[in-house]
Amino acid sequence: EAKNSAKAVVEFTGELDTTTPLRIAVLSGLDQALSEGQLSVVYQPLMSTATGLTGGFEALVRWTHPEFGPLSPAEFIAIAEMGEGIRKITDFVVRQTLANLKVWRRIIPDLHIAVNISPRVLLDHHFPEIIEGMLKEFDLPGESIVMELTESTLLVDPVRAVEIINMLGEIGIKVEIDDYGTGYSSLAYIKSLPISALKIDRSFVADILTDETNQVIVSSTIKMAHTLGLQTVAEGVEDEATLMLLRKYGCDMIQGYYYAKPLPEKEVVGWLKRNV
Ligand code: C2E
Ligand code: CA
Ligand code: CA
Ligand code: CA
């Protein structure tokens, strides 16, 4: 994966190779991209397995570069995560999301949207304060946003991560573990944290129809998560047979192309009218 290869470059050489065109575009072009409107946010529906209705969305950033066209988020996020760029991107995504929530909550009053939070952003001591300020600015409750963190974020600085997750909890923000299963954290460790849900990584979900090992991993993860009081979300669900199997396992929420690809902002109201 691009994210890992970018990390590998840093770990191996001790510095980021800043010479490839994409890296130059990201490292030197972000401010201009933000001011010229090259970045946007798309929203992928999270569907309730039990009802088939919309339970929320995940906000995903998009960057259409004037020279390179659409950039892969996995790639430009990995580059932005090396420096301050990721703060600017997160600030943009959270603000867009809150502005939209303001409108969309008139259709679904308790609608919430999940945003992805990188380690550098979460671990900043001012982060809960910054988020609280934005919520005030938009006059929205903490419950309107959810934050997705990967297991690796918890490992960077576990003590500080817990402190900050607790502070977010105090303002009503729930935290979920993204890409669950790709890291090394045990459910016992996760249970000791103020986490509300696990998002099971796409790599386990993708072939559960044919791969018995992944069937066991996914079904037992869902069972254990529920025993520990955690909700479960499966990402990357692309067909009905996979959905049926996940429903049988008791998975709470589904995200994937079977229901919808990430939707441009303009299409969300139409989606909500058809799917709530
Ligand atoms: P992620 O957080 O695991 O997001 C889910 C990714 O899976 C998204 O890719 C989504 O478009 C894709 N996806 C959803 N359903 C399906 C499906 O059924 N099949 C397949 N094959 N893919 C599906 P996307 O939008 O390219 O984002 C890639 C990654 O970039 C995200 O993975 C996340 O790690 C990162 N990212 C995206 N937006 C942001 C952001 O605003 N902030 C941060 N920090 N990271 C972001
Ligand atoms: Ca995510
Ligand atoms: Ca994910
Ligand atoms: Ca992922």
C-alpha cells in the first residue's frame, strides 16, 4: 500500500523523499489547492444491517489536481501525514462536514458523520479544544461527529491517546477503531479504551464468501465486540451475498459499494430522502 511504502521510505532513509512529482505537488501545493477549491469532501453512507436504512456517513477527502487529475487519498494523505499538511486537510474536512451537517440534520435530526483522524492530529493537546471551538461555531453537538482512528494511532502514544479520547468523550464525540484487524491490538486492550465501535477492515470482509479463515475472524470479532459492548461496522461490502452473511453474523452497520460509493455533497439530500 502507498501509505506503507511512504512510511517505509521515511523509516529506511530517515527522511521523506521529496523529489517525486506527487510529493512535490502535495508538499508545496496544498495551500494553493485549499484556497483554489481543488479539495472536496464526499460522503459514503453507513447502512444499518437490521433496517437497511442510513445510519450515518463517512467523510472522505478528494483532491482534483489541475495537472495530475484526481489524486489517490491513500497516497496524498500519507504524504501530508509527514508534516503539517494533515492538520490543514483535517480542518478543511471537519469544517465542510459540520457545515453540511447543519443542513442535513434538518432532515435527520440525529445524523452523524465519521471523520478520519491521523495520529499527528489526534495527539495534539489542543485538538479537543479546536474541535469544541468548531462545534460551537456551527452550533452543533459533539454527537454529530464520530472520529475514526486506526490501531496504529493508539500505539504511537497510548497514554496521550487515551487522555485525548476521554476529552473528546466529554464533549460527546464517539471514537471508533478503523481498519480493525490490520494492527496488533487485542480486543482486551481496546476494551480498556473509551471506544464505541470497531470497523472491520475491508481486507477481511472482501472475501468472506470464499475464505473460511476470514469468516472465522469476522464472525468471532463481531461476537467478541458485542460481548464487550462495542458496535461493529463492516467496510468494503460489494455484494448482497456478503451483506447477508454479515447480517447472519450480527454485524451492526455496513459500508460499501453494494449500497453506495462515496457521494458528492450535492447527492446526499436526495440519498437521504430515498434511504431514511
Ligand atoms: P478508509 O478510512 O479505510 O476509508 C475507506 C476507503 O474504502 C475509502 O477509500 C472508500 O472509498 C473505500 N471503499 C468504500 N467502500 C468500498 C468498497 O465496497 N470496495 C472498495 N474496494 N473500496 C471501498 P478512499 O476514499 O480512497 O480513502 C482511502 C483512505 O484515505 C481512507 O481509508 C483513509 O485512510 C484516508 N482518508 C480519506 N479521507 C481522509 C481524511 O479526510 N483524513 C484522513 N486522515 N484520512 C483520510
Ligand atoms: Ca475510515
Ligand atoms: Ca477503514
Ligand atoms: Ca483503510
